[in-house]
Amino acid sequence: MKTKLTTLILAFTAGLAFGHEGIELGPNKGRIVEFSDNETMHGEVTEKDGKLHIAVLDKDMKPVEVEAQSLAVTGGTREKPVKVEITKVAGGFTLPVPADGEWLIMQYKETPDAKAIIARLNYNTKKCDPCGQPEWRCACGEKK
Ligand SMILES: [Zn+2]
């Protein structure tokens, strides 16, 4: 299984740097994903009302107005990647909650002409004992 996932990721992100691997939580206890190469833009992923919300945050984790920015998300499996339907909302994007264990490959663009930044999220809903949060937004593993 692990091999499959790795292959999936490589297939989607060949030639691009991943950035740092650590899990970081945002001001709303959401999972932070990198939307830049230099920590100046972030996405904070939270779950609400049956949807994932991805808020766009600046380098100080302050909300950013979403205008020219775009997000494309691929889910599904390596055998059958599925384009996820994205809705642009105030301050970010929403998408349907993925299946448990599904990988989301996000391609964020600051403007239509900008280079796409790749972020990824494993939607693992297994509950983490120490913090009581699902693994996908648990930062217990982080040791500084
Ligand atoms: Zn935890």
C-alpha cells in the first residue's frame, strides 16, 4: 500500500520539490499546507458541514482575499485519479470530504500565469490517542 501511495505522489509531482514534511496546525486548528516555495503563502484545511475548507493564509497566517488564485485538486487512486470539484468561496476554497485514506494532490496558483505549487494531504481519519484529533490534522508527531 505504502509503495502505491509513494508512486502516486511521484507520478503527480515529478520534478517538483516537496518543501518540508512537517505537520503544522493553523489558527483554526486546521492542517497547514504550503502554497509557496518560501513559506509566504499557506492553506489551512479544516472540515465543516461535510466539506473541506481550504483557507488561504499569508506568511503571518492571516487570511488572504481570494481573487486571481486558483486551486485544482486530484483525488482518487493512482489507477483512477479523479479531479475533485472545487468551489471558490470568500477567503479560500471548498471541496467535498474525501474518502478515508485518500490522498489529495493540490495544485495552487497565485495567478493564472503563476507556476503551480503542489501540496498534498493524506485524509487519514484514524483518531490519534494523545490529542483526540484525526491523524490528518494531528501534529503530535512533530518534535522540534
Ligand atoms: Zn495527535
